[in-house]
Amino acid sequence: MNTLVSKRAISLVLCKRLVKSVLSVVAGLKKSLLWNFCISGCRCIAVSHCICFACCVKQSIWGETAILAASQKIHRCFERINQLLSLLVPVSDINRSAAGRGGGAMRRRLCQNSSWRGKPPKLTQSQTRERRSISKMNGLSKDSVSFVEIDESGEAQRIDNFLFRQLKGVPKSHVYRILRGGEVRVNKKRIDQTYRLKLGDLLRIPPIRVAEKHEPEPAYIPAVEFPIIYEDDALVAVNKPAGVAVHGGSGVSFGVIEQMRHARPQAKFLELVHRLDRETSGVLLLAKKRSALTAMHEIMREGNSDKRYFALVLGQWKNAKQHVKLPLHKFDTPQGEKRVMVREDGQASHTIFALQKSWPGYALLEAQLKTGRTHQIRVHLAHLGFPIAGDDKYGDFARNKELMKQGLKRMFLHAYSIAFAHPLTGEAMRLVAPLPKELESFIARLDAQEN
């Protein structure tokens, strides 16, 4: 009888310890970022078992056999929880402290007693991807809370986009998780992902595990100041030469924006307002403040800017003024190049062409953009049977070879003016870039042939 009593007493002590560990793990999980993940059925079953088990032990309802059977059930439930936890890595001080208070110790005990002892559970494909993405984040680049004061480069930017730029290598899902969890704060207050940063905001960023990337040596980027048409504290307009991309991309290491940034290392913010084709020359706007950038984008979206180009076309253009409204569709060639074609289900596009001067077989047109689709002027003109002289994508390739012999070694398309209200002051502005010398020379050649 005494032996039975002692065994029962020992079982009750063990059960009490198990219940205490259960509550410690649950409390630790609840304070960590893992709570949402572990709120699955196994956690609910384990907690319900523990509550029932604790009540029955306290009231001495169960016998020894029932108590041991219940403890085994709870143990199996927490083996499953341990398997789930092994897929995750705590990513903040909160997680690490929660794991230290009970979760980490419990996982170690369960791992020692687990039936799969050291072997990971069989994972689905999505779980494998998740585990790989986390395993790449083992190198701590930030082991303490960071505070960032917002300057012009982050002003008016959404906080989620700002964090994506600051925390390169961190999955977007994790960025949104720390935002929802209130770990990111602005001026000591919780915010959501739609909050737009203001100048002088104090941003708190929690400790983040950032992926260690072994990137190749960056390509050499020359520091180049392009001819300045206009510049103030908010904007800079340059006269982009033909043959220079506006930014780096596929097959291009750098463009105007990268070269300008290298030429102005002191500039806190410098971004493209709009784009020009690589083969097109003329006015290109860059923003020196985020507020100016967002305001200019709004101006262009609402159609409150006036962009005009000069284009020399092949053929005899007759109309003094012509509106062209043809929908444009973008596609990829088998070689992977971007192309545009006129198609009924394409995006609405509108260009106004005005005849400036004509010669036998040629016409100089002014093109006014009412919409800003990719290759809009080039495709509209080619579709009408008046390809731009020197266009190597949509032009007359046989004629282009002849034109090269005559001195035209580039596409004759030039963005000569842009008009808009200044994004910060509201002042009416019109910026003009004169025709490059090589285009003026070809016009002079045509005039000489006519005479």
C-alpha cells in the first residue's frame, strides 16, 4: 500500500511539473512571433489535455494508470509542437527571451525524449522552401534595436516599401509580420503598413536576421554629369544623349541615373521621374526629393504634363495635324526582347502628330504624347506606314543602311520639350532641349538636296 501511495505521489509531482512546463511553453509562445503559427490544432489539443489533466489530478479523480496515459498523450502533442518549432528560428529579442523562459528548455527536453531523436519530420515542398529561406538568415547583421531618423530620401514613402529597401535579404512576409506585431514603431507609436513616413520621424526597427549574400564585385560606373537644362532643390533636367540607357538593366550595367549618383555622392536622393528609350535623346527629368517625385508622378498620371518630340519619318506625310488612337500591347520575342504592337485588347494610347516640314520621301513631325506607353510614337508611326528614320526595331531596315551611309547613324527621335507645373511651387515650367548636332546636320543635308 505504501509503495502504491509513493508511486502515486511521484506521478502527481511529475504531472505537476509537466503542467508547469506546458503553461511556460504556451506563455512563451504567446509572447513570441511564433504564436500565430503554433495556434494550430496540435497546440489546441495539447492545451485542452493539460487543462483537463490538471483539474482531474487536483480533484484526485483519475487513478495512476489514467494519469500516466494522459501524460503520454500530452507528451505526444508536444512532440508535434517541437517538430513545428524546429522549422522556425526566433528572429527578435522577444522571441529569444520567450524561448529562454520555457520554450527553448522544453524543446531541448522533448528533442532528447522524442521518438525521431534528432531527425527532422518529413516536410512538404512549401515547408522545405520556408526552412531554406530561414536557414539563409543565420548571419546576424543587426543584433540590437535600430533607430532611423527619416530624411528627404524616405519622406512620403510607405513604411513597408521603406523597410524593403532597408532590410534587403529579409522576406517580405517577415517584414509584414513585424509590422503587424507592433515591433516596428514610429515616434514610439504602432503603425500599419500603409503609413507614409514624414520628415523627422523616428523609426524603431527590431533586431532582424538578414541574409548574408556573396555578391560579385560591382561593375565600374563612371561618374558623369550630363548637360543640365534646369536644376533647383527639387528637380534636375538633363539633356540625355542617344545610345545611353536611363538606368541599368538586362544587358546594361549602368545608365544615366547610376552615373549621376556617382557624380553626386553627396546627394541623399536622386530618382528618375520618367524614362526615355535608349536610342532617344532629349529632356530627362530626375527628382532630388521624394515629395517632388511623388508629385511629378501624380501630375503625369493625371495628364497634366505636356511632352513633345521631334521625329523624322520615311514617306510623304500629308495631314497638317493628325490624332492617332491605337491600343498597344507589349510582348516578348522568342529572343527575349521587349516589343510592342497594335492590338485591340492593348492599352489605350493617344498621340497627336503635327507636320513641321517635309522633303521628298521624308517628313519632320512634332509628336505630342497624351499617354505614355512604351515605344508609343515609334509603333504608332510604323503601323501607319511612316517608320522613324534609323529605328532598328520597328523601322525600314534596308533604308536604315542607306541612311547610315548618308550620315544618320542613330534613330531620329528627340524629346525636345516638356511642360508642367512645378511639383512644389506650382510655377508653370517649360524645359527645352535643342536638336543634337548630328540631327541638325542631317536636316541641313536634306535642305541642301532639295535646293
